[in-house]
Amino acid sequence: MADAETQREAVLDALDNVAERLAEEKEYLTDLDSAIGDADHGANMERGFGKAADKRDEFAEMEPNEVVKNVGTTLISNVGGASGPLYGGSIMFASQELEGGITAETSVAFAEAYLDKVKDRGGAQVGAKTMVDALVPAVHTYKKSIEQDDLPPLEALAKAVDAAERGVAFTVPIKAMKGRASFLDWRSVGHQDPGATSTLFILEELLETAEEYLDGEVDRDARAEDAVGRAE
Amino acid sequence: MKKLINEPGAVVDEMLDGMVAAHPELRRLDGTNVLVRGDAPVDGKVAVVSGGGSGHEPTHAGYLGEGMLDGAAAGEVFTSPTADQLNEMIQATDAGEGVLCVVKNYEGDVMNFDTAAEMAAMEGVEVEQVVVNDDVAVEDSLYTSGRRGVAGTIFVHKCAGAKAAAGGDLEAVTAVAEKVVDNVRTMGMALTSCVTPEKGEPTFDLGEDEIELGIGIHGEPGTERADIMSADEITEHLTENVLDDLELDEGEEVVTMVNGMGGTPLSELYIVNRKLQSILDDRGIETWDAWVGDYMTSLDMMGCSVSVLRVDDELKELLGAPAETPGLTVTE
């Protein structure tokens, strides 16, 4: 396990990467949300993660789990609406799993706690056209890759990102059952869920950051083929 | 659309400052949109707090004071307050006896209160929550899973606040709040839409001769659009839906509320109350007390809601107990 200082640096870099990515994707997320929501997801996510990234100096002396917790509380204060509790509250809650430092084992516990809290708070199951559709495959794949397949965390994370990507694709052809989009009923079919999409962007940036810290690069094409089972 | 404001983004902040200036017994928590009783936390007492979007004045902060609320968090207009501010409110009002959060059933409100309760629990505060869902008009709405929480919430504030003032513990105060939720029903209607400061124009279109039945308190759609009717016909429609859902028996006692949506004169609310009482009388239901006024508004919307609360001896005692707040005063 890397020392606490390196872990904190990794968390802060991940935060920067996520904030930057969400700022880049603001318009795209807004467009997705305009179709089936109230068109504020892009701005809300950019603002929330932007505020968290601005606190880099404030976070500079904290333990890694404390940084994660404070990212959560910053999102709660700044994202607004239901996304504040869903993204920020869940990160804050799950940060407890990282108290002993960030390892393969605690990262699985973090991911599971985050997923549980999102499901519990939002009341959505898989297939409701929400962020849960990206999260469930990602978290399940990550856990299985680490715990059963004994894969290194970087590879496990790469597989999780692929799983999330397919989860996002799955939200397109299904009808929304939760959240504001559900009031559109059948009109929601054919649109990609913005929450699942921003979840994928966050995971992709975690993978980017992990590649820097865990010495390695995953061949994305090979990975994608493997993920959809076309390699054979 | 003309409005008496300085700038849309400053509405909540300036309203709260003005409110504290008018009611120096209230205090604003630094750097937040939370108001609390000036003497909070009140020693030896369970705290009762609430909160939600602004635009419903005198809800929520108008019910701060002796015998009702200890804390009230104001979100932006029609937007939930954030969980960190709700948490600060809980911390600031807890005297060690625990805190009851009265939450109206909107997804944003419920999720933010849930998160705040978790944050407060991490700090060792005992928190309970009741979710008010008195609106019989719709099962799912634009902002809700299940029924919406509307004007019946004021009865919850009154009864839970009185129970806490009488020395009830957190369990007893919560039980009273739940009893009110179980026994209160409401339905509303609008003659016009409302105008939010940010948008500056009506949130929905309603024709000159149309009304919206089953309206929510954010201008969200109701159950049906109808041609304008007389006050008696409208009152009959609202009251019958409320009574059918409440399943009252002849001889039962109720407290009623005719609530104005913000843009309707009191004279018209009294006309509604006249018909409401005559319907109850015809059905052999006894009104123990009748409230008429603007208790939970929707900015400048014209319209009203009718609430009926089934009462027993316990609720009558709590409703009759003294309360001293900007929005409601009850003397012995």
C-alpha cells in the first residue's frame, strides 16, 4: 500500500481530473438532462466538483479518507436538488470504509457502501433508468475482479469502467421508473440517462488517475473487446 | 411581470434579513438560510424543526417560536435546502433531548433531510423524521413519489410543537406528529399560476375562464383543468375528495383549514369556509375549530386548499395549547 501522502495526492488528482472532465462535459450532460429532466445536471455537477477541487489547499493536510469525506460534504452543499444527497451524501457515507487507508480491499468496501447508499436514498433498482444502472455493473464487476479473480486493482477498475459503459447504454432503450424522467413515462424511452452518464465519466477519470499512480496502462481497445466477449 | 424585489438571486437572503428585523426573537445562523428561535437550544425540550423551499410564507420560519418550531431552513424558491444547512439547524436546536424533523413529501426535501439526519447522527444527535403527505389530489407528481405534503403540515407543526413544549420525549413527539399525518387530508385548486422571481413569468398557462383542480404548492399540475365554477361548487369538489379519503363517521370531530395560496383575498377564503362548514354539518361531522388564512402559500398564486384533520382529545388539547409565532398565535 502506498503511504498516506501518496494516497492523498492520488485522491486530489482524481478530484481535479473529475472536476475538469465534468466541466468539459457540462453541455453534453445538460443536453441529456434537457430531454428527460430539468436541464440542470451539467451545471450542478460542474459547480459541485469545481467547488471541491477549489479546496485542494484546504485538503492538503488531511488523511485520504478525510479528503474523500470533505468532497462529499462539499457536493452536498453545492450540487443542490436530489443529486447533492445522492452523489455527495453517498461519498460522505462511504468514506468511512477508507479510514484504514486505500487498499484493494477497502476500495471494494467503499464502492459497495457507495452503491448501497445511492440505492437506499434514491430507492431505485437496476432498470429504472438511473445512475444505478451504471453503478451496479461497475461495482459488481470490480468486487468480483478483486475478490474472486485476484486481478490487480488497475485491471479491476478498467473492467468496472467497461461494465459502467454498458450500463449507460442500457439506459437508452428503457423507460424511466424513478426520478423526474419517470413522469415522461414512455417518452423517456430512447434517451440516455444523465446520472448514469456522469457516473461513467467519474469512473473513467478514476481509472485515468489510477493509471498514473498504479504504474500501468490498460489497452482500451483490447479491454473493450474482452468486456463484450468478442475476443474469442 | 412586476415584482417587489431587488434582484431575483437575492430574494431569500433579503426576505430572511427582513424577517429577523421584524421578529427580533428569531435568530439567523451565520452563513446559512436557517432561522431558529432566539433561545435555541431550549433546555430540556425536544426540538421540532422543518424546512423546504421558499415561496410558501409564512411557512416555514413563520412558525418559529414557543409551542411550535425551534428551527426552519429556507431553500431557494421552490427548491429544497441543502443537507449541510439542515444539519446545522439540527445541531443548533438540539438541547440533548433529540430533534424531530417535519418533512413534506418531495424527493429533494426527503433526500436532503435523510442526509442531514445521517450527518447529525454522526455527531451524536438523536434525530427522528416524519414525512407529511396529506394531498389527496395525486399519487405521484412532478416532484414526488406518493402523495405531496401540503398545508396539513401546519397541523403537524402545531401538535408536535405543543407536545414538545409540554415535555414529551422524542418518541412521544414523533408519535403525535405521525398521528396528525395519519388523520389529515388536503386538496387545493388554483385560479391563476404563480410567478417565480427567477423566471418572472407564470409557471404554467391557465386560461381566463379556467381553473386547475388538485394543484400543488409549486404550480405543478393538478388532476384536472376545469371551466371556472362558483365558490360553492369548488368547495364542494375539494371537500368531497378530502372527506372521501379520510372516511369520517358521523359524529366525529374535526379541525378544518381553508388555506389561501397567496393571491386570494381573505373575504373569498371565508366564502369557501362558509360552504365547507355547511357540507360538514350536512354530514353530521362536528367542527371543533376552523382555521382560515394564508398558512402555506404558493407565492402569488390565486386559489386555496381545504384541509380536514380528524381530532381526538389528545389532538384537541395540543391544538389548543398556547403558541406564539409570527404566523400563528394561540392563547389560553
